[in-house]
Amino acid sequence: MPETILHGTITGTETRLDPAIRNAPFPFYRALREQRPVYYDPGLDVWLVTRYDDARTVLGDSVTYSLEHGYQDRFANGHVEEFAAILEAEGGGFIRDLAIDPPAHTRLRRLTEKAFTAHRVKTLEPRIRRIAIDLIEPLATRGRGDGIGEIGAPLTAHLICDQLGLDFASIGTERIAWWTTAVLAQIGRMQTRDEMVVNARTICDLQNTIIAEIKHRQSNPREDMISDLVNARLDDEAEPQLTFAELVATVRAFLIAGNDTTAAGIANILHVLATTEGLADELYPQVEDDRTMARFVEEVMRLHAPVHGLFRTTMRQVELGGATIPAMAQICVMYAAANYDEAAFPEPTKLDIARPNVGANLTFGAGIHKCVGIALARMEMKVAAQEIIRRLTDIRLAVPESELTFLPTLATHTFTALPLTFRRRTA
């Protein structure tokens, strides 16, 4: 950690690119909130927004702060033309993410949110529980495991494949992890040109897989989410159905977003249980209480947001948090920093399940672009937490905290691995 941050001073030269900050960013976030709540990061050429009220301002104003430009203007980190050429030649086309502004966003939201109705999510609970049990039980016998690689990632990957109608057995967790890393690198602002080329070819594999599945559903619909998206229709729109490119982008987004951030969230729950003495045993008597467990998950997500920040572009010069941001500047709403703002969350470092505003965190976003799959993500994490606490005790890190590292991206904060030891709970 840079000496300036350790001494609570921001000089204007610090950057989230610094590996020491990337692996332990919270002292940096605190210093920013206290001294420069809207901070120009010179390494990233991005303005970081770190206070809760400022973050809510940005997320609530899609006209001034454009999501569409925030994603598209710096996509592929300056290598977009070469990236697009590879996708056109080998991956079925350069298909943009569905990060768009109204009015186009309104139509797409109405079409895609049909896949995440409350009834549908509730019906998935037994399947989520079965997958979680099947993953945890062998590890309980072994007494050790990787919280991200052997619990979080395979659970969420298996479930999203089930829902989309993809064959998880033939795809596997590792291939989905490659796809996820490659896609997130395009918005993470940290990849090199050589990394972009490798990532682009990985995304070609992803898109070719998705395109084949969509074409098959168009002639052979099934009971799965891809078929639902193919056949989703609005009665009052000039474009009542998703175009083929929109279908590819939507399935790609569901597969990646429905896997990575929730897997990271489950790993973060495990990390909190491993580093908070006696917490799993304290929660065990309440493990059947869905409300308590849901509040526990929500508070862990505030403290350890899987998504640390997402991007917007200013469409005009604005004053925000004491800073003047020029028009067409890139900003990153730092959810993880805003979640620690004392003005919104008193004693912000404390895990407090009884916190009155436990659901007010920004982990899943806010406003019109709030995560469309939030109900499913919460369900997966709650069920995973219940089965972990029900089946494991004496959960501990198998390595020193200082040895834990994270994927190199500004957008997310995902463990590269989370080695744990534990015992099977017997009572």
C-alpha cells in the first residue's frame, strides 16, 4: 500500500491500477471519501465517485451520466477496432453489450426481465439447494477446498447453464471462467493489447456456442431461458421481439453476469465466515430463518461487494462532490466505496444484520439500470450461505490473508482463489 494512503493522504498520483491498492482497496476508498470524494485517477483516466449520495446522484440521472457511453466509449481499453475485427472474422460478429440508455433500454428491459419473475426465481430454490449440497458434501469430508473454484463458481455456473438450457457437463466451470474473464476484461480497463487478442478469441468461442444454441431454439424451442428470450414479445412496440444480435448479447450477459458476480458473492460470504471468529456457529441456530439469512447475505454484500464499480460518461460538464468533471469524461461509480460511507451506514465496517437500512447498499446498483437478476442472485447466495453454515464449522483461511489476490479489473473484485479449511458440522 502506498505510504501516502497509509498516512491518510491523497496526493493525486495514486491509482487503482497499483497492485497493492487493487488487492486491498478499502484504505484507498476511505481516503478518497474523506479528501477527494470525486477523484481523477491518473492511471485509469477515470473519475472515481466514492460517496453514497454522489453515487446515487449519478445512478439516478441517466441523461447526464450515460451508461451507454460509459461502456462503449472505452470498450476493449483502446483496442476496439482490432477486437471487433477478430470477432467479425471468427466469432459471428462484433456484438455490443446491451449497456444502453433510454428509450432503447426501456424496451430491452421489458423483454429481458420476463426471465426473472419472482415466481420463476422461487421455483428454482430446490435446484439451487441440490447443487449447493452436492458441491459442499464432498468438501466437508475432505476438510478443505477453494471457496471460489469449488463452491461459488461451479454452483452459479451450473445453475445459469441449467436455466439457459446449456449442457453444463460438456461446458464445465473452467471454460465458463475463461469466458467470464475475457468478457470482464473488456470493461475492466486494465488489459494490454496482447491480452486483448487472447480474450477476443476466447469470446469468439463463447459467441459461437451461444449462436448455435439460439439457432437451435428458433426451430426447436424448449423449456429454458434461451427459448423464452427467443419467443419473448411485447404487444405495443414497433420492434416486439429481440433481434438476433440482441439475443446473443442478452444470453452472453446472463451467462457472464449470472455467474461471475454471484460466484464472487458466495466466496465473499465464505471469506467473512472464515475471518469472523464464531460467526458460523452464531448463525447456525437461525439457519432455517430465511429472513435472518437474507439480511446476513445483504450485509455481507454491503461490506464485500463483488462489483466494486461500473462506468458512466458525463454528457455535459458537471459539478459533483466538489469536483468539476468535463463533458464526455469517464467516471466510475465505486459501489464498494459508497457502501462504507458513514453518512449512509453508521459504523460502516461493522457486520450488523440488524442494520435498519440493510437493503440500501448499492451492490446491485440503483435506478433504471439496477441488476435485472437481483432476485436470483440473492436466492443463490442465501441458499449457499444456509448450506455452508448447516454443513461446515471451524471455517478458516488456509493461507495468510495477505496472500489472497484478486482478478485484475476495476469493475469487479473477485478472488483468484480462496483456500479454506473446515470440519463437517455434526451438531
